[in-house]
Amino acid sequence: TAMPRKSRRTVQRADPALDRRTWRPPTGRVARAATASEAEGEASATARKTPKKGKEPKIGLRQLLHFATPLDYLCLLIAVPCAAGTGFLQVSILFIFGALLDSLGSTSATGVHVPETFSLGSWEMPLWLWFVCLGLGQWMLCTVYNGLTDTAKERMIVRYKLAYVKAILRQDIGWYDTN
């Protein structure tokens, strides 16, 4: 009697679509249909390989923001100047503190001169008020940019997870046998 021939049924792999509603693998390769025996061979070959350390695939800004909506872009558009303002205020605090340290080094006949005020152009305020104003400004800008970037991040993560689950659920039942 003849040996029964092995079934050559095909297993459909994850097929990345080009719209926002489906998950796209980070490598950008287009998957093809494989037979069950090919898929088993690939699975055992990848199990034998030791993971390489070092080079990881680089992802561009366009891929990073693949699931962003216009509201997310607006949040990021507001958050970037707030982050730049936070950095500017940090440098301003260091500038005023450096001017304070420079003035501490100057001495007069009565001893060490500690300045009570600091002037920046035509603005002259007590030194403590400069530090309080700059610190509050930095705190407000930092709060705004952290809140907006976290909001945009969470919204994109939800859409990413939803697309991932949809991509998993639309696979043929045979795909789960090999992956």
C-alpha cells in the first residue's frame, strides 16, 4: 500500500495592512503564506538560535507616531515648546545663581557684600523673588509638558494594543498552531 501523502495545507501568517487599523511589524517586511512544514521548520530553527545582543532595529519618527491622531499631534505641538521653556528656565536659574556667587566673592571695607536684589535689564527684584518666580514657571511648564506627552502616549498605546489584538484575532486557526 502507498503511504498517505502529507497535507500541504497553508498557514497564513500575520499580514500587515497599510492602514491605521492593523498592526505593522517593526521590520516592515511583507509576510507570505507558508506551508505547515515550513512554519514548523522555521520555529525550530529560531528556537535553536541564540539571541544576538547589540544591534536593534531603528524606528523612525514616522513609525513611532503611526497611531497618533490630530489631537495627539496637538498635544505634542504644545508640549515641545513647554519642554524647551523648562530647559530655558533651568539655565536662567543657574545664571542668576552664578551671578549671586560672583557677587559673594567681592568684598568691601565692611566685609563680604551679599546682594539683596538682582537686576535683569530694567527689571529689579529681590533675589528670593527671582528664584520663586523662575521655580514656579518651571514647575508649571514641566507639569504641562509631562501631562500632555503622557496623554498622547497613553492614547497611542491604547490604539496600538487594539490594533495588535485585532491582527491576532483575524488570523486563520492554523496560524495559532505554528506561532
